[in-house]
Amino acid sequence: MKFFIHHQPSGLTSVRFEGEFEAGARVALLGHSGAGKTTLMRYLSGLERRGSVRIETGAGKNPVPWRSDVVYLHQSPIMFAHHRVEQTMAFAQRFARQEQLPIRRWADMLELTELWSRPCTELSGGQQQRVALLRGLMTGKPWLLLDEAFSALDGARLLRACDVVEDFCRLTGAGLILASHQDRPQRILCNEAYVVNHLSGQHEPNLFTALNRRAGEPRKTTLKVEAEHTEHGFLRTDCGGVPLYVAVPERWREGSARVSIAAGDVSIAIGAEHQTSMVNRLPVNVQQISDWEGRVLLSLSIGSQTLEAIISKFSAERLALQVHQPVFAEFKVGAVEWNGQIECTESV
């Protein structure tokens, strides 16, 4: 997808978006409320056309919305008042581009099967979002635009919705552009970012670098691991040849996955010193030591990946930490956030 969007409303901030996303890309739109994420989504979907606009996808240049390669879902989906859930799904099926998608399995995962005969107008906000998601996926279009489409979901339902989107993208090769105030869907589903500010944007090839630049956000590290097997009531994963334990997710399989750890949840130990409550104890090397909001931010190498830790200045002085020093990073199983599984080798 290529896009060139310039618009100068009289007396208002100009709109200026340019970029290109590879087919199948997983892009998180980052930016504060009002930065222009929804504006960009509306242009990419063809709903907004003012100004000098060029959108190129497999459907050609600037196709009308109903002929485009894009399905756009926002937080307040449109429901047909005269439809039951099964009728709105049958309507979407008429526009399907892909055959044999596992719609029934996705409906079960989204807890929609028991709602099949319910009028759409009787559904809660979260139920409507799940219906709209399944309805959009049924079209099988090459680009999926989700604009706060998970805003009414949390907990297990949020994770299942992410699993369904991951399944769809894997099976169809579709690209994803996601705007969400929730950090977790971004880390689960996306690899790269487009940072939006004052109705303009810039591409960032590494999502996790971009996330850690956001002011006021808790710093997290996302690591690639290999899920192996359950052990002592936990899921054992391999992180650079070292076991890393995670609470057993509702759905998992052997293979590549992502996990995230907040930097403030990581403790540092030297030698035999060990906190018995910390199940995870990873041998790492200190890459960088820097001041961070009155504390000390450590960049720690674990194989080819980097783990961050934030500790007090007192702890840093007590441990006499130095660059290149081997130490142990310790954290509880409960501090590890499961961010889903990935299909191919990639760098995080």
C-alpha cells in the first residue's frame, strides 16, 4: 500500500501523510488522542477524499470504498437494525473474496455462536465489536484497518480477538493497520509502527523501539521466545538458550512467541545472590547504564536481544554495576505478559 495525502484546510492544520507499507505488513499507528490516527484511517479506507490524495493498493488508485482492498473497523460499528447476527453475517458473505475461511471456529473463539439468532440492536458494545470484527474478516480483503476496534474488550475476550486477527492475517496474508489505546494488541499483532503527530506521520520499522520512546508510558521489553512445554505448572519457553517461565496461556503451541516484561519488574543480582520468589533468572550482560527519571535504566543483552531494567540509584551503587559486567536479571512469572505466537523468524 502506497499513500500520498496532502490537504490544507483554510485556517486549520494541514494534513500530510506519506508512506508505503509492504503487502502483509503489521503496522501500529502510534500517537496521542487527536494526533490524526483516525484521519489517516479514513483516507486509507477511501471514506475521506479531500485534498491531494493518492492511495495505491491492488485495487488500483483511489478506489471507492466498496471496491477497495481495505476493510475498516472502528470502535462504534454500524449495525443493521433489521438484522439478526446470522443475517448480518450472511450479508457479509456475499462480498467474500476468500473461500474456506474458518468462520465458525472464529465465531466460537469470539463467543458469537450463542448470539447467532439475536437482533444486532440488542447487543452490548463489546458484542457489537466482536460481530463487526467477524463480519469484516469474512470479506477476506488484503488490508484490515482496526481503529480502536477492541476498545470495549478486555481480559480473555481481548486476547481471543487478537488470536482471531492473527489467524486471519496468517491464513490470508492480509496486512494490518492498528490504532489502539491498549498496549497489548499492538505488541501481540504488530511489528512496525507509523508514528502520527499533528496530522503528519513517520514510519518506524521497529514497533518496540517506537513504543519505548513514548513519554509517560511504562517501559517494556518485548522478547522473542520459543514455547516448549509445561513444567511445574508454568509454560517453559526458551530465550536465547535460557529457560523463561510464563503463566500457561489459554491457547498456545510449540514454536515462536512473544513475551513482554516491564522494566520496573526486573531485579538485578550478582553471583549466587538470588531472590527465591523470582522464578525467572536470566544470565545477561550490561550493555548500557543511563539515568532515567531519577533512577537507573539498564540495557541488558541476552543472546541477540535486549532486555531493559529500571532500578534505584542505591541498588546500582550497591552492585557497583559496570558496562559489560555479567549479571542476572530476575523477575516473577506474573511479571511476564504473553503476547501471542508468531509464524516466522523475525526480530523484535
